[in-house]
Amino acid sequence: MLYLDHAATSPVRPEVLEAMRPFLTGVFGNPSSHHTVGEAAASALEDARARVARALGMRAGDVIFTAGGTEANNLAVKGIVLASRRRHLVVSPIEHESILESAGYLERFHGAEVTAVPVDAHGRITSDALADVIREDTALVSLGHANNEIGTVQDVAALAAVTHATGAVLHADAVQSAGWLPLAGLGADALSLAGHKLGAPKGIGALAVRGRIPLEPLLHGGGQERRRRSGTENVAGAVALATALELAEAEREAVSAAVGDRTRAFVEAVLATVPQASLTGAADARLPGTASFTFAAVSGEAVLLELERRGVVSSSGSACAAGSDEPSHVLLACGIAPEVAQTSVRFTFGRTPLPAEAPAQLAALVADAVRAVSGS
């Protein structure tokens, strides 16, 4: 089986399992306990916090461990706006559901006003488009660094400059970009991470938010995580996230280049061999391992089933929208017609580059699957 759905989740790396093992066995203490067993866990937790912060170019005290990327995005959007006197926030229509639903919650229950900054046909947000919608009373601009469906990468540094000119805060959802793109020096005030995209287990994530920014907690209780996220911390998960992020950062440049080369070759081969195929997202400013297509007049779900019969596992888009038969909101926002959006198939490659001959072989399998479904 060839697994090409790494944007949904990736396998746990062996080094990460080994790093977290002691904190699932002997070093099992509660980091809030004031005895030697608890202090050992607390020491590991703070070491993991410092390591994550170092990879992001932030301070250790900025890092809040969460249960994953969805919680991190919820904490960023709700926590920053609720702690601000301003009640306007900006998102884009292609964001992950955890951002869009958080913004909708603030609108329904807290009187916030939400503005969607438009994207172009490739899912890009321009500085001019953001400048047109941002206001003096904007509290937050929350945008994905890289889109989870089409892989388009935003120019966060340029968008941060526009955001900061009005005194607003910029939150970047870096769940997909972490380990693939540099995160330090982006200019974002807050960054979200999810461990299971990096080779850590599911159930651990982080929000790094600069200490000067007020943040209203969503979880109340014992005051853990500097009173910003109560609850007994997942020490083993925090160690796993720190280890996975460090490993990804150490190999990032080489891996991104190698995987990017294979992905581009695959895209070119699919477009050359499948007449119905159109690439979605930006051709150049995209994640190295993401290739997303629509196949005109062909059922995307049927193509997925045919590919799985041939040993290739991929997806039709975000795993967080599993079970929905609605067209992708990301593709609709890019101006793709609903009937075409429902033909989408996303291939997301892992950090181990495929052999040089693999892109052409894989494209041939895609062509066979499309022909089988279309009857041509």
C-alpha cells in the first residue's frame, strides 16, 4: 500500500516513540505535584516547551500545549478576541473549520463582527485584499500559513505587516506547514501546531502566542499552562511534539527540496496523461508534498476507491470534513463550480521521498483509475 494522505495524519516516528516512552512508564508523575515524581515530569514538560519555542523562534513562556491543532486554533481565535476590547476579526473563506467555526461562535454569542478576506483562484490572499477589509477596530486576523486541501502558501510576513499597521494581532495556523516551511521570523503573533502531522501521536498540539498578547482561557480549572489552559498536561505528548518538531526542522530543507521535486514531477505527469485533470491551488507557492486535482465530469470518490483497489490511499480533501457530501468550501472560495469541486482528489506525500520513477508510475495509476470510472 502507498499511503498518500499525510495531510490527514502521518505515522509516529520511531525516534518519537522512544523519546516519549519513559513518560508513559517510569516518569509518570503529575507535573503539578510537589514531590520528586511530579517534579521529574515538570522538568520534562518545561524542557519540551523550551525546545518547541526554540524551533519557532519564540520564548518558552509563549508555548501552550493543547490537545491538537483544533484546540490550538480555537484558543487563538476565541482567546485573543475575547481578551481584546475590539470585536472585529478577519478570516478567509478557505480556512480550516476550527477557525471558521470559532469565528462563527464569536459572532453568534459575543457580538463579534467577522469579515472574510477574499482569495484569488489559487487560494492566495494579497496584501491589498487584506488592507481593504482590516479596520481600526480589528482585534485579530486568523489565516492558514498553508492550506490543508490545496497546499497554497500565504505570504505571512507581508500580511503581518498589514495587520500590525492597525494594531491587530496575526494568528497563523501552521498545522500543515510545520516541518515543511520555516516558521521562525514569519512575523506572526501566534502559531498553531498539531503533533500528528509531524510524526508525533494524535492528541497533542500547541499554540505559541507572544506573552504581550492578552489571552482568555477556554478551559478553567487548576491554572496549568500559566493559567491559559487548565488541565493536567500530557507530558509524554509534549515530549513527542518537541522531538518530532526538532527532527523535522533538522531535515526540513533537504526533505522539502527532495519531496517537492517528486511532487512536481507527479503533477506534470498527471496533467500530461489525464485530460480531465486540473491542478488546484498555486502552482509554485504550495507545500512541497501536496498535489490536489479536480477531474472534470468524473466522481472524485469513485476515483479514490479505484486508486485504493490499486494500492494507493489518498483523499478528497480535509479529513476534518469526513462524511460530508458537500463540495469543498476551499474550492468553492477559489471560484470552482460545485459540480467540479466534487471531483477533487488530494495526494499528500510524506517526508520520505519516493524513488525517481515513482511519479510517472503513480500518474499512470491515476490515469487508469480515471479511465475505469469514466468508462473511457
